Amino acid sequence: MSSVGSPQIITENGRWITADAGFLLTRVINHKDTHQKYIGVDANMANLMRPGMYDAYHHISVLSGRKDFDPGQTEVVNVVGSLCENNDQFAKKRTLPKLAQGDIAVIHTAGAHGHAMGFQYNAKLRSAEVLLEDKKPQLIRRAETEADYFATLIDESVVV
């Protein structure tokens, strides 16, 4: 209990503690070269809402098993999801290593708001979550299935 004039410290520890602990891994599935370069990934803003909602910056690293992958060879790209919405973007005009189909983009600081803000817009199912404990992966939340998506529909044969 504080007395009059005593300072109080009030914090929101959720993001401060968990943001850096989470990463969103997404696979490059396509690209489009028009007036700008677009890299399409299999994740979308249903997996990580912050960039689409208020243009939050999330660092992106690239994992590639390609023999011709050269992290020093870069290009300016927009990294976009598959929701067909103009704000379904993880990065805008970002300099990244040249990406190809199958490469993995690692989106950093996704721990605080990834699954917590996730949703099923356009029938996009929520992805699995994996915890690394002592460098060993453990599935802590399985990916949703179509059965999960329709599980809450009312069965007309059930009398309530």
C-alpha cells in the first residue's frame, strides 16, 4: 500500500517478457514482380496481426537450404500473406536476401501477439505452436483442422 506522494511503477509485462521469445516461421510460396516485388508466404495476418493492424516492424531472417543462396545478394521486397487484403503484409519495402520458393522466413518478436491475436478470417486455420525446451522441440498446440473450424456449428439433431 502506498502513501501519498510515493512513486508507483505500473508496467505491462506481457510483451516485454514474451515478445522476443516467439518466432513465426513461414515458407515462401510465390512471388510477383510488378511495380514492386512481392514475396508471398504461407502465413498471414491471422498468424501475426501487428504488422497488418498498425504497421509494426518485425525483423525477418531467412533460412535456406539452397546451394545458390547468398545472404549478401539482397533485394527490396514486400512480404505478404494470402488473405487477399491490402494490409496482410509482414514487411513493406524491406531489404532482404533474395528469396525463392521453399525458403523459410523467420519473423522475430512474435511471442506476445502471435496466437493471442490470431483469428480465422477467410477460413484460415490457426497454426501449430512449438516450444523449444533445452533445444528440443515440443508441440504445445497442434494446428487446427477443418473439423476444429466447424466444431461449434449447431447440430440440428441435438435438442437443447
